[in-house]
Amino acid sequence: MKQEVIVRFAPSPTGYLHIGGARTAIFNWLYAQKTGGKLILRIEDTDAERSTEDSIQGIIEGLKWLGVTWDEGPYFQTQFIEEHLAAARKLLESGHAYKCFCTIEELKHKRQEALRQKKDLKYDGTCRQLTPDSVAEKEAAGVPYTLRMKVPKGEGAVCFEDIVYGNIEHKYKDIEDFVIVRSNGQPLYLLSNAVDDIRDRITHIIRGQDGLSNTHRQILVYQALGAPVPKFAHMSLTLDPKKAKISKRKHGELVAVHFYKAHGFLPWAFVNFLVLLGWATPESREIFSKEELIEAFSLKGISRANSIFNVKKDDPKYFTDPKAISINAHYLRELPVEEIEPYVRAELEKAGIWDPEYENAKRPWFLETLELIRSRFHVTTDFVERGRAYFADDFPIESRALKKNISKHPQLENWLPMVADRLEGLERFTTAETERVIRETAETLEIKPGVLINGIRTVVTGQLAGPGLFDVLITIGQRRVVERLRRSPALF
Ligand code: GLU
């Protein structure tokens, strides 16, 4: 029988869920889904000073928003400290670790000496040579000690094949006898992480490239504990357009998952965007439904090359990566309108312009309206910003539209109320009828219909551009259109 795949997402709760973490979580989740395996959520909260409850909540909320589901957990690394220490004792007993009584001052001094003499900076192994008697003596005298891994000596090496980066080899002679338990009795991360992965029977460790520098040491822990070594897949970095590593410190909220939630991204669109950062199919396909993505996903598609996240473009139209926006716009446009309905509703509620009738008598109108206006929108917040005039009578008028369509034609002050009177007289307020009235009015006035059409669009929607005007008028409705046209002289 084939072994079940078990993967884990193991964030340290020291800040919000950022796009790098989200990407790692998504890749693990996809791999579990793809293989029918299991995803474990493990919060690595052993850094007491930097871990916060807020961060834990933020990570969990972020994952839920993205739709990343896990099968076990959240477990907390701090729950297992006793286990980590038991493993350390086992390593000590089996001769894979030793007590090191060197003080911080001594170690510092040795390093300085090594630096001065341009020699190897690794721990020199002084305590590895101690006889059992002198160890017992120091212990009896109460000298504090750390536990160090006894890295094998000789010509050998730790070798592993990373699924993304290929064969990697670290010669034993280059590996320091690293500390696994501090002198205050705290296990170190390298140990805890490996012990947790052994306990959880993790088969594949899919994580950020920063884990690559730990891998060979973790493998030594696995081997010394007699545990099978999992497979590793390290994911390349995500950089900003200036090729700097994306970081919370440098890019702040712009790399936080909650920023995208707040700025009108559909969760699946964001997942679809994130997955393309450092992963591709051979045919570079871009849009995937959930089922399609699970079907297409493979660890082989993870790229070694770093990906670029265009945190901010100079183009003022975009407040973040244009690709992220275009993928989101694609989903806003293409999904069955009922699927975007709840997100638009949430925006309208937030803006205080939700009408409960939109889920009752006015639902057909509501859905038709979304259908009409969504094709030009990028994010769900556009529905309450650029689309506000459909749902509320108080809406701002874009200054560009005012300048171009109103101020340039001062006579509209008289013409628009004239159109209002004529539209009010219509018995059947249809696209054909409104179009006829508007074109006839332009003819009477001997002006281009475009002047009226643009002027009407501006005062009725507040926007420079939008869907076909006659459809817009029908959607907004006769009464409101007439009112807005009548009110328009106030703009002059
Ligand atoms: N807790 C580590 C981090 O957040 C993850 C390490 C791992 O996945 O092995 O960077």
C-alpha cells in the first residue's frame, strides 16, 4: 500500500499571515488535496517573546478566508516541549549528543580567536572529548551545560534530494556540533521542529527557501533518532520589483493577507494569484477553478527561480500587483453572479447602503445590476465606490468626468432638465425609448448626442465611463434618473 501523504503548515505566530506564509500553506494544502493526504496545522509558538495570541488568530482567520482547510490541529509546539526534551535525552543516551559546559564567554573568546587567525568559526568540540568522569565532576559542581549534537566525523556527508533544488550535500566536516538544548533547559528550534515532524509522521516538508539552511541539520536529528527522513521541497523567494525580499518590515500591510481581504479580493482569486508565484504548469495556464488547480498541481511545477510580486505599481490605477488585480477582475466578471453576491453584499453592508429587499423582492434587480456593472470592476470594493450610484442617491462625481463632460458644456445646465422632462413623460422606460428620446433631444438642440449621453452618464452615475448608457438608465430606473437630471443644475 502506498504511504499516505502527511504535510504540515508550521507558521511562527509572530505577525500577520503574509503572502509568503499563505503561499506555503496553499502549496501544502494543494498537495494534500491532490494526493488524498492530510494537512496538519502546527503553530510554532516556542518563541515566547515574539509569539502573540493576535497573530495566532490572524493566521487562522487568514487561512479560513483563503479556504485552506486542515485535517488536524492547530497543534501548538509549546505543548510538546517535554517530548522535545525526551528526544534530547535519548540522543544523549545513544551517544548522538553530548553535554557542553563551555560558557558564553569562552565561546565568544574562541570565536574571536578563530576570526583573528582566520580559522574555522565552528565550535571546536572541546566538550565532545570530555571523559565521563570529568562530565560527572562538572555536573556535580553544578556547571550549567547545553546539549550539542554529535555530528559524525570523517569523510561522509549529509545528502538529500530537494524536490525543487535537486541534490544537496553538506560534508560532515563543515557542520558544527549544533546546540539542541539551551543551558536553561529550553529545546532549540532545530530539534523541536524535527521531533514534531517525526511525531506527526510528516512525509513531505514543503516550506520556504529559508528552511533550506536547516535541512541538513534536521536530517541529522532524524537519523540519530532512527526516524525516516521525509522528502523536502523548498519554495523559492518572492521578491519585490526591485528584487528585494518581500517582508513585513519593508512592505508592511501590502504583504498581509488581510489587506487583500479588506481591499476587495475574492479569496479564490487571491489563491489563484498566489499559486502562480513560483509555480506553473508546462503550458503556463493562469486561471484555475479549485478542482482544476488540485488536478493540475504537482510539486514538480515549483520553480527554482524567484518570483516577483509587484507590491506597488507606479500606475495609479493599481494599488497592488496588476496580475493580482487582473485575476480578481476575471473572477468578478466570469463567476456566476450568485457567487459574488455575498461579497458585494458585505461591501454594501459595510458602506451602510445595503437594502434588505436586495435579498427579497429586489433580488432580481440586484443580480441584474451586478451583472451589468461587474464587467469593468477589479475588486469588490468597486461596487460601493465606482458603483455607488446604483445603490445610493448620495454619490460623488468623479472630477475627471465633471471636467470633461459637464464643465466644458455649460448649456447642459438647461439641457439636462429638458431631458428629464422628456424621460419623465415616457410610458415605457425601455432602452429603445430612452435612446430615442435622448437622440431626438440632441437633434432638436442641434448638438451631438454624445454631449448629452456623456453629461447624463456623469450626473446619473458620477462616473466617466461605464456600461452602455441606456442599460444604465433602465437599471437605475425612471424616477431616480429624472431626479438626478433635475438636480444637476446645482453642479454648474
Ligand atoms: N516556523 C517556521 C516559520 O514560520 C516554519 C519552519 C518549517 O516549516 O519547517 O518560518
